[in-house]
Amino acid sequence: MPDTMTDSILIHNCTLLTAPNAPLLANATLLTRGETIVAIGTTDTMQQADTTQATTIIDGQGKLLMPGLINAHNHCAMTLFRGMADDMELATWLSKYIFPAEARHVNKEMVYHCSKLAAAEMILSGTTTVADGYFFEGQAAQAFIDTGLRAIAAHGIIDFPAPGVPDPARNLETAIEFLDEWQGKQPRITPAIFAHSPYTCSAETLQRAKRVATERQVPFFIHVAESSQEQAMIQAARGTSPIRHLNALDLLDPGTICIHCVCLDEEDLALLAKTQAGVVVCPQSHLKLASGTAPVSAMIEHGIQVGLGTDGCASNNSLDMFREMDLLSKTQKLHTLNATSIPARQALTCATINNAKLLGLGNIGQLRPGYKADLILLDMQQPHLTPCYNQDLLVYGAGGADVHTVIIDGRMVMADKKLLTFDVQTTMQEVRRLASQLAGARH
Amino acid sequence: MPDTMTDSILIHNCTLLTAPNAPLLANATLLTRGETIVAIGTTDTMQQADTTQATTIIDGQGKLLMPGLINAHNHCAMTLFRGMADDMELATWLSKYIFPAEARHVNKEMVYHCSKLAAAEMILSGTTTVADGYFFEGQAAQAFIDTGLRAIAAHGIIDFPAPGVPDPARNLETAIEFLDEWQGKQPRITPAIFAHSPYTCSAETLQRAKRVATERQVPFFIHVAESSQEQAMIQAARGTSPIRHLNALDLLDPGTICIHCVCLDEEDLALLAKTQAGVVVCPQSHLKLASGTAPVSAMIEHGIQVGLGTDGCASNNSLDMFREMDLLSKTQKLHTLNATSIPARQALTCATINNAKLLGLGNIGQLRPGYKADLILLDMQQPHLTPCYNQDLLVYGAGGADVHTVIIDGRMVMADKKLLTFDVQTTMQEVRRLASQLAGARH
């Protein structure tokens, strides 16, 4: 962690994007102190008094400085299942591959190493904050601490035996123990609650879980309206839509984040707008699992706060938020058959400002004095980023592999494409070992 | 160019994928001589006699060796227009931005430098062959020669004033002059004809152009059935579908490559199958321009030869064929609402074997003794490619930035992510200079 009083990073001579709709600023300078951005200006006008304090100086020549991306939905530990079972129907994929693999191969060790691997992939591709939801979530939180990532770590709740929670009757209790341990423990980690879905949690479980989240003032996540199968199940069981079911249980408010929301009707949209619940879409997962396309343009027209996430990488299979922004824009154009839908800067807004807001992290997502120093530098001197007319190139041209330097909470976690916080080779070896066990068990 | 008698590259200790559906071969060795693959085996079994001839030895530890990707549709020079005008309706985009920019800014110098930039981007991202279609195509062909890429270079034909062809009455003549100059000139360059579309070329122009292509035994490309607007125009003008219009003109045969084919009905599909015309789809361009989704699953069920391309990067905006394969699979799953549609290996087949076949290049697209040595090595020791259960990871996880080494026609054109054939910094500078002129002219 940087020393709040003395550590200071100066980045100069760069092209600067402070927010998705801001003009690109040439020959710019940014200064951090401790975990905070303290000054932004052009290299010429920035006062020497400000910049001579810097303990680290980065030459940003040929690079673009922008806010770190936020991944608002992930199941980090599922990196172990990346590519284990592709091109499957959702039901087959879950019941024949994912659930059995989770039952046999998810343990504390696995969650720690596989979450660390996800953190490595995310940092390397320019993500500085993740909202994770899984089991053994304390191990995930520890992995985020050890890698330098900022995170919302949400403990899973489901009415079935789950990793670390063999008795579903103890699901809420386990999550409360997690909150007890992690609230206020580490400034970069926000613990939270993640209820799996309206078809895997009873009404009572959902209400009790939401009540805890409200009392503790932590975010409440839930997968909802992901597929037409879910829609049919909730219709059969509850006689209504998944969103209206949640609303009837009083679950929708600004502290609730509804993940997926592919299958919505006008009444659902109006409810989400009225209750100010947040929505996070995962376009690549929706494509790969053939779920459909979330009506993001309509959500935005309704004034709903829409964020963006990758989902777990078993259903994607990448954690690169640049790919996700590109696909958010492009899939909406297909969905509306209108090429002006979700322009590039709107996608960038979803992945930064909107995600920060709906996760309750008001001081990230933009570069402003007083905001957290969560920033990334991209190497723009590459053929595929040439020419650069404006920042739309970040969405339609750039990829995670273009990220050169990453600073989180004022700390350099990656420089020259190398992770500085931990030994990623060891992490990859550990995950390969776990993957061999998994592949061996299946043969 | 490698010396056919003596130059020989040995790649050993790698993981080898010879073709999309082949098993991954561990601890493999491949040997080239001149422009050809001469032997493939495991490092243990490969006879020393074969391998001691090698003049260059590459240690493939931690790397995956696979066929170079083929981009079956591009307008390379349009790199100048990358990001110049995003998020626009097709008609506005073409009439207000692309056509005026082409009228003012396309010249020999622009086509040479901008095609060279495209070649750099393609080689760096693992493409070893491109099918290009544009004007001043001799300059494009020269750019491909100078960068080491293999190419089909197709001269554009359109019944409007075009770059280098101010008088449409000379459009076919200009293309014939191009064929005269380039047929048999350079073994890596196959000249061809590219008729713009059924709505920008008269029936007579199309028939004359196809006749020349048939006589000269060169590929004949045409944009067709790209959008519902085109469909409506051809219906109004010809009383039929774009594909049936081409068929009525006797244009469909195995030498014709129909680009896009988004809007097809059953009769169109049957005609394409019966005539054995090739189809190339460009999923990202179809998304970004809100054209729709080409019915690739249906095409394959009909036995149509389906290939894959990026389209020009003004409508994508990337030339990375790994992204394109990923999107081919994923958009088909959305289109059919079936997660088993176009599995990863099918997408890989489209980008290699199918593209080679429909472009008439029978000896590329797979790694086999006797085939051309067009190969790429990917660095697999990275978090986002961990774990690796099988080659599906190449489609859903890998990206162009993972390519480490590229060999085309037996020649090392890129090693350790650096281009060896030309100075890409100079090319980027030239394109930036042209882009400043363009941006200046618009303000």
C-alpha cells in the first residue's frame, strides 16, 4: 500500500481521457498522492510545486491515460472451468458439467488460486475493480488483497448444497459470518451478498438475504431474467415475471443489482426505473449461452442505471472488459437494428461511471482530483490503434492486451505489462495442477 | 524470400494443432524447407537426419503452433478511416463520410501506406493470407509483397467514379490492366476481380466482369445481400432477391465468392448450395452496421462453403481474425438461440480450411507435409489462456495479441511480436500524417 503522506506518482506527456465524454487532452499530466488523484493538467501548465513531490515519474509519451475499468459481474474462481465445456445448452452445461465440477473441485485452495488467476487476467487487461460473487468468498477477498485489485466480494446464497455450505439451512448464516469478518477489514474490499437467482432461492431466503444486506448497508446482487427458461419457470411457479416476483418481495431498491435482465417486458422496465435498482448486463455470456440480448437501449431510455460485467469466464470465456464494451455496443445495434444504438462512449460510460455508481463506489470511474487513483495507461503506438481520431477507438479497436501500466488505489500493480504484486507464474502452475485433477477426474 | 534449396526452419517442443478438428499434439516438431512444410512429428520421434538441416531453430516451449489464419474479406487501405465515423446508419456513414473521404483522400500513396498498415495489423494478429478488394490495387499488392503477407488482391469494379477510375466506362478495362500486370508476377499474390455489388453495378457490368474472371481463371468477389435496404432496392429494380438476380445473370459458380449474405431466404440458400458459390461472412461488420446476422448454421446445413473475413476496418474496427472467429460462433448462437450452433472448431475451420478452399488456395489452411509453411506460434503461458483444456480456447479465449511468431511461405515475418520485414513505425507515421490531413479537411 502506498504511504498516504509521501508516495506520489507523476504521469506526464500522455494523452488523457478523464471521463468517457470528455475531450482527449494532449500533453497531459496527472499527479497522485497516497491513494488519491491530486492534480490534473497539461504538462506545460502544471505547477512545478505540485510535480516535484513525485516519488515515481512515468513518461506517458505515446500512451493514453484513462480510468481503470470496472467489471461489475464475475465469478472469479470459475477460471478453473474456462473452456472445460463450451458450445452447450445452458441446462446441459450447468447440470452435466458446471454443477458436478463445482461439487467436486471447489474448495478454499481452489477459490484462492483461481480468483488470483482471474485478478491477474483482469489487471493485465485494464480492470481495476471487480464485483465478484461466489462461495468461500473470504478466499476470493484474500486473493484480491494479495493482487492489489479493488473488489466487491459478495458471498453466495442458494437453497442447494453449495461449496463450503453443504447445508442450505446455513446459507444466510455463512454469508453473515462473512460480512462479520470482512466489513471494515480492508479499505479496498467491500463485502456483499449475492443471492443466486429467483429460481434457486425461495421467497423467504431472498427476503431474509435482502434484509441482511439492507441492515448492513452492503450491495445485494441477484441473477435475474437471464433466460426464457427462467421466465417460464417463474411464470409457472409464481404467475408473474422474474422482475415482478422480486418487486413483490420488496427486493428492488437502489441497493439491489440485478444481473443479466435479458428477458424484460415494458412493465419490468418501468419497475426497474421506478425502484432505481441497478442492472448489470454481460453481453458475451448472453451470446455464448444463447440467452438473447438484454434490452440496454430501452433500459437507458427508461433511466435505468446500466452497468457491464464479463460474467464468470466459463461462459464467456474472457475477462477482458474492452471486449465486453465492444460487444455491448455491437450487440445492441443488432438488437435494435439501428447502428446508432449504444455508441462507443455510452459503452465506456457503462464500464466506468455507471458501474461505479451502481456498486456504490462514488469516487472511482473517472479521473478527477479527490477521486481514487485507479488508472490505466494504454500503449497507443500500435498498428491496430492507428490512426486515432477519438476515444471511440478504445471500444472498437483496443483490447486488454494494449494495457501497459495499471495503478490501483495509488499503487503501481502493473508496469510494462508485468504484474508487480505477486508471482503470476506460480498462480498459473497452481491452476494448471487443479485443472489436471479436474480433467483426470472426468476421464 | 527463403532459398528453396537451403533455408529450413525447425520448430520443436511446441503444442501443435495441424487442423481445427485434429487432437492437440504435445511435444511436437515441425520442419520447413523453402516455402514448404516437409515434416511433422513429435520431438522424440522426428529423425535427426530431418532436423539437422535446419538453418533456424525455434524453441516452442509454452507455445502453440497452428495454421496461419486467412482473412477472406478486407478493404485494407481503409485503415485510414478506422474510427473516423462510428455509430452511424449505413446510408449516412457511406454518403456523408466514407464516399466523400474516399473521393478526396484515396490515392496511390494512401493505398500503399494504409494497406501496409493493415498488413502489419494482420500479421501481428496471426493472419497470413488476406483477400483484399479495393482500388489502386497494384499499390495494395506491392504493400503485401513488401510486408511478406500472402494475398488475393482484387481490383474493384463499380459503375460510379472511383479512386483511380474517374470514368466508370473504364472500370473493367482498368481491372483487366491490373490482371495483365499481376497474373504470374509474384507467387504470393493472386490478382482477382471484385465487383462492388448488385446495386452499384449494372447487370452488364457484372456479366462482363464475371466473364473476364472466368477467362482469366481468377476469383470473382461481390458484396451481396448485405442489408434489408439492398434487398428492397433489388426487389424494386429487378423483382427478385439479390442472390437470384446474380443467378439469373449466371454469376454463381465455384469461382464466385459472395460477401456478406446476411439476407437470404430458403431459395437463395438452395441456389448457393447448388451452384457451389462461396460465401464469406463478416460478423463484426454485420453487427456494427446493424445489418443483421448471416444465417451461417443454415448455410452449413445446406453444404455451402462458408468463409470468414473482417471487412474493412472502418466497419469493424479491428482486423483481428481471432475476434472474428469468436463472434462468428457467438452471433450464430444468438441467431439460432441454440448454444451448440457453430462450435469453436467450426469457426476455426471457416477461418482456415474453408477460406483456403473458397479462395482457391488448396495448399494452405492446414499444417501438412507438402503444404505451404504459413504458420503462427501463440504464447500460451498467460493468465487468460490458463488453463487450456483444448483448442476451443483459441476461439473463445485467445486474441491476436497472443501471437508471438509468424512464418509465411517459409519466411519468418514476425518473431517475438516484432515485424521483421519492414519498418512499421514509418508506416504508422505516414498513416498518421494522412489522417491529420483528413481530419483537417473535415474541420
